[in-house]
Amino acid sequence: MSHASSRERILGRVRRALADVPADEGHYEQAVARDYLREHGERTVEQTVELLAENLADYRAVVHRASDEELPYLIMRLLAERGCDLVLVPPGLPPEWMSAADPTRVHDRAVSTPHELDKVGSVVTGCAVAIAETGTIVLDGSPDQGRRRITLIPDHHICVVRVPEQVVSSVPQALERLDPARPLTWISGPSATSDIELDRVEGVHGPRTLEVVLVG
């Protein structure tokens, strides 16, 4: 059967299927209501933050809580527990976050090669927004987060989330805060994949260990 006859046969089936559709129904985009829920259920700010923590943990991220004063010492402890000698630091990371830690700092530079970045044990960043319903943190390449690759190559990522101002309930609410022109990285737990037998392997496409610090 020729290509032309196959095309006409398929289009003929489409025309017959649409024969009883009223002429004034309009295009598909106009006919389908898109009044999706913006969030599922009603929660207080505290409940939203708790849901975020639960879903992060469900995705095997390690969740910590700290005040602004405790944060530098918590980061120091987390890096020390990893035995980290080199830590990647984005250019706009608040300097007080690393004020108590003493590993050698590797700065986010365009000229750094993947081989050089692979020698770094940990990376510390902020985030753009965190989504409670999905347990997702989103990075957008802002100065406190750096280039996308610095959070994909090191094996250990410490991500600081400011609570409650950076926490939203749902994906639609997060999208309202994000610039689609920026390089967005959506992270739900440490990097993981499964083969056909569902054997989970972590650290394939990014950090094997994700530690999220809720600060507030």
C-alpha cells in the first residue's frame, strides 16, 4: 500500500469518527476545561512544611532542621561525617553558611572540567523553591545554586531550603515562581534508577546522597 493511500485511509477514519461532533464545538484546546486543582487539600504553613519533610524522606533524602544560628555548625558536621576534603561552593552562597566548615572550597567556574568536578566530594547550595506534595526541590541556576553540573557530578549534595518562604504546596504554585527561561533542575531525592528487575541503584545520574536542611 502506498504512503498516500495509507494517509487517506487514516484521515478517512478520523473524519468518520468526528462526523457526529457539532460544528460549533470548537477546537480541542477550547473544548477541554482546564480548571485543575492548584493544590490537594487545605493545610496550614506548618502542615505544608511537615508534608515536604515527609515526602523528601520518602524519596530517601536525609532531612535536617536548623535555625539560622545552627546552620553553619550543621553544615560543618555533615561535611565532617562525609570526610570531605573538597566542597563545591556556588558564587552567591551566603558566606555565613560555610563559616564553621574547614574543607578546601572549590568555586563554581566555567572552565572546570567534569574530571575536576568528580574529585569534589560534596556541594552545598540553596534552592529556588521546594514542593511539599511531591517532595521536590527545584534549582534554577541562581547565584546561591550555581551551574547545573555542580549538583550532578559530586556524590553528596547539601541543599538548604528557607522555611516557610521557599516552600509551596504544589507544582502549579511552584511554576508561578519559576522563570521557564532559566536552567531548571527538579530533584526528588537522590539520583536513582532501576533495571528491568527493579533493582534500585543510586548515584547513576547525580548525587548518591541528598541532604536537605530546612532552615527557619
